[in-house]
Amino acid sequence: MADGDPVIEARGLTKTYRNGPAEVQALRGVDFQARRGEFIVVLGPSGSGKSTFLNILGGIDRATSGSVIFGGQDLAVLDDRSLTRYRRAHVGFVFQFYNLVPSLTARENVALVTEIAVQPMTPEAALDLVGLSARQDHFPAQLSGGEQQRVAIARAIAKRPELLFCDEPTGALDSKTGIMVLEALTEANRVTGATTLIITHNAAIHEIADRVLRFADGRIVEETVNSHRKRADQVSW
């Protein structure tokens, strides 16, 4: 697939949740395309639909209607087993909370993914990419919050995913540590070419993106393109 072609595309995505007798519309006809290697920041208040949107693109959740096209395949028609294969082979996830196995070292946490991937990096290479070569034999309890999040990033990128989806990856971190995590994400994007989407409440982060989406009331209400991307260490938190 050429760089200019969409690597993933959403068409008319809706998502409705039932809350007792009431229905809650989390997404209302969202259209979206992302190209290979793009770095996209998604902004919006709580309840605006951005996490639901990311979860549907990542195959964690299913839309009520609409389609998500990846590699010529509509995720909406896949069964659960096929969606699991899609997530395993093509998508890396980074969440606000690191979800590391406490009894495993940083290297062993990353190896959990590399052992089931088709053409993975080595755990050592993935940890080196996020600046943790010297910490790979440490357990999570011996690592700071920012270091644990960078292990989570290494784990996500070690299988060389085409898509890297991050939901509030700096939400539990202070500004200095958050900037280090953003540096790890931008470097991972640059080196691996993974199309990267970051959900955040921190509007300042938009300055490091190629493109910024703003969600409100289940819709993309604004889309902007940055003519010049700032480095993570240039962002005013």
C-alpha cells in the first residue's frame, strides 16, 4: 500500500449503548481516514466518543452501524476469532495504565508479544527504541511510572504493527515524564512507520501531530493539519 493511500478508513460509524430504557449515542456517523505513518492526536471532552472510536478501529469494540476498512477487509463482518487475529497481527495498544505483569522483567513483558508475533523486533531492540536498554532486567516495581509506560510502548511496537493506538498514554504522568513518553511515541512512529493515534485531554499535545481531530457529541467537529510539527520537548504542558 502506497504512503498516500488510507491504511485504515471508517465510514458512517455509529455506536449506541443501552442504559436501562435509555439509549446513549456514543458515535454519530463518523467518517475517517488515516494514511501510513501519520501521527494523529484526538482531542475532546470525556463522553465525546473518542475512546469508543479508538476501540472500534482497534477491533476491541464493534460499531452499531458503519464500516471500518483495513487491508480491503471490513472489520464489521469479522467474527470474534478474526478480530482477535486482526488485533494480534496489526494493532499495538498503549493505555493510561500500563498493564505490565509484575512478576516479569521489562524484557519478559515485551517478550510476551514477540513470542506470538510473525516478524517481531527482539525485546531488546524494542526497549532500546524507547530508551530503556539499561532497565530491561528490572521488574515493574523497580521502574518509575514513565519507565513503565515506555515498557508498555515497547511491548506495543515490538510486533511491528501497522497501527498504534494510544488512549491517554500520559494521563497518569507529570509533565517531565509525559514528555519522555511522547518522545518515545514519536520516535516509535518515525522508526516503525506505524500509523499512530493518540487520545488525550491535554490540548498542548496537538502540536506534535501531523493532524488533529476534535471530537464532540459523538462526531468529529474539527480537523486541522499542522504545517510544522513541534518536538515533544518543545511542548508547553
